[in-house]
Amino acid sequence: MEWFDISQPLNKNIAVWPGDTPFSFELSCTKEHSGSVNIGKLTMSTHTGTHIDAPFHFDHEGRKVLDLDIHIYIGPARVIDVSNYDSIGAKELSAYDLEGVSRLLLRTSSSSNPHRFPETITSLRADIAPFLQEKGVRLIGVDVPSVDPLDSKELPAHHALFKHGIHILENLMLHHVEPGMYELIALPLALEEADASPVRAVLKPISTKE
Ligand SMILES: Nc1ccccc1C(=O)C[C@H](N)C(=O)O
Ligand SMILES: [Zn+2]
Ligand SMILES: [Zn+2]
């Protein structure tokens, strides 16, 4: 089986967090102009499209993107469907056998439109963090722009997850992905100062037969 993309395409129609920097890609220099090459220029929020958060996003003392361990973002991942819940905590996840799962991706909705910022989202409750740490989870991925409710200022899920060693991946495209076991690659850019980074997130089914 082949790798497939679970990233939001980055283009001028992509939804951004209300009030945040609009996405733009343009050629700052064209081949006609330079006589040799096209040169792109990118302007975007670090939280646009499929991205990872670093603790510096919500904590001045927190680690930045380049300080994060790359092993978190490469390796086996389990996808589960939780689309029948409004919020997800230890109670909802206790229905699943997550023993030995180190990366967990939550499919919260059966459709997702990367061109529209959602009005409400399925959010995570802080009690999910100790629960997942106990199972050995190091990365949680969601198909929405935040793990906390959109109007949250305290960001309890963000804080609790990092406090329990669980890293955050947001804005995945999972509506077409069957629940199951996969190999994941979702590496951040080597951004030394950044609070977050866009990633190219891809999955490959783990099959028992080759
Ligand atoms: N881009 C923003 C602009 C303003 C205020 C929040 C955001 C966020 O992105 C927060 C969200 N909880 C996040 O972790 O991605
Ligand atoms: Zn973010
Ligand atoms: Zn976040």
C-alpha cells in the first residue's frame, strides 16, 4: 500500500484562525524578470493548515519548534473515529483499547472543508492527558483547528497535554481515512524561534502482509 496525504492544501482559499495573518503565496521574482528562475514568497500564520504546536505557543518559557524531538512525528499511529461525541475525555476513550499506542489521530467529523473556519468544534477535555500518558501516547492529532474550544483563553487541553508529554497536531484531513493502524510522517520545519510549524502529514496503512 502507498502513502497518502492527510494535509490541508495551502492556497489562498484556506481558512485561517479569525483575525490571524491571511495565507499568501506569490512570485517575488519571475523567470521573465530574472532571466533564469521563479522565486516564491510565502506569508502565513504558523497555525494555518495542518500544523504542530510547540509549548511556546501558550507558554513563554516553553520549547520552540526546533527544540522538539523529531521521533514524535514519525512512526506507528492509530486512527479512531470519535465523530459521535461533542467533547472527548478519558470517559469517551475508555471504550477503545489504546494499550501500546504512541500516536493517536482522532477523526471527529465525517466531512471537513479546509476553506471554511468551523463555527464549533469537537474539543478535548484536560482529563484526556493523564489517561493518554498512562497508555504511552506521545502525539495526539485532530481534524480541527484546536484541541480546546474555539473561544477558550485558558487552553486547558493544550496545557494538560504538554504537561503529560503529549504533543499536538492540528487541522488534519481525516474524513476519508478508515480507522486502523498506519505509519505516520508529520515533520515540522526546522523553525528555531517558532511557536508552531506547518507539516506535510502522510499516512501509510500498516499491513500484516507485504
Ligand atoms: N491562530 C490563532 C490566532 C489567535 C488566537 C489563537 C490562535 C490559535 O491558533 C489557537 C489555537 N488554539 C491553536 O492552538 O492552534
Ligand atoms: Zn495550532
Ligand atoms: Zn493548538
